[in-house]
Amino acid sequence: VDVRRAARVAACVRYGPSRTVEQDAAYGFRLLADIAIRALSPAVNDPTTAVQALDQIEDALLRLTRRCLGDAWLLDGSGTPRVSYPAPGWADFVSLALDETLLYGSSNPQVVRRLRALLEHVTAAAPQSRRPELARRTAALDRLSATALSDPLLSAVADVPDHQGLGGSAPRGDSPG
């Protein structure tokens, strides 16, 4: 083994005792998802904080919609692959960002409204190849909220996407006044 070359490669790698959002985007999503689900816990019961976490999750997902994601290779000067590194793909980020909030927030109309708005907005911005993951989450939200919000009024309220989750819009099919 060429010791000098190994030392040069090692100098290019950073590691430490903890993850940072600058080095690991998945960690940022994990933190935001944790904030959302902690806010939705029975002990805290703060759906507005969950909605604010979803605001940041939406912004981050929008930033990733057109980025190259997943495992990658580092190439040398001649284009020969030298180092491979695993990295999350689109499906991984979507799952990490939304799945637990879908589960724990499906009984709260405010959170369901915000999730619907997020899914619509990110789907509209995403290339066709990335839309199936979002469609799967929309279908899961429909199933979960239909079960959790069996009251027709609450179900109708939760069915209307709302970026603030607060309501105020008439359910679909109803006219104001």
C-alpha cells in the first residue's frame, strides 16, 4: 500500500463524534421530523409546532427535487472511479421527512391540511420520476386520515390543503357564505 497516497486520501475525509446538517442532509430531515412528531405527542400536543416543522421540511424537499441523489463515486483526474460512498436517494429523504408525521399527525386536521399542501406543492415542483414517492405518501395520508378522522365534518375540513393548516377555507364543493 502506498502510505503517502493513503495519507492524502485520509486527509480528504472528515469524521467526528456527531453528525452535522452541513455534512449530512438526512440528519437535518431527522431533526425536523423529530420536532414534528415530538410536538404531536400526547404529552406536548402542539400541532402548530408540527406545522412549522413541516414548513421547513417542505422547503428542504423542494431544494432536493432536482438534485442528483443517491450513491456516488469520486473520480480521479482521468475519470476512473476511486471512492464510492453511500448517500440517501429521493425515496429515503421523502420517507425520513414525512412518514412518522403522516402516522402521528393523521388525526389532527391542522396537520393533515398542512401535509396535503406540502405534498401538492412538492409534487408540482418535482420531476415526473420523483412523483411516485409523493403519490404513495398522499395515498397513505388519505387512508390514515379517513380512519383517524371518521367524523364527516372533520374529514371534510382536513381534506382541504392549507399551507398554515389553520383552516378558514371552505371544504371542497362548498361555497362561502
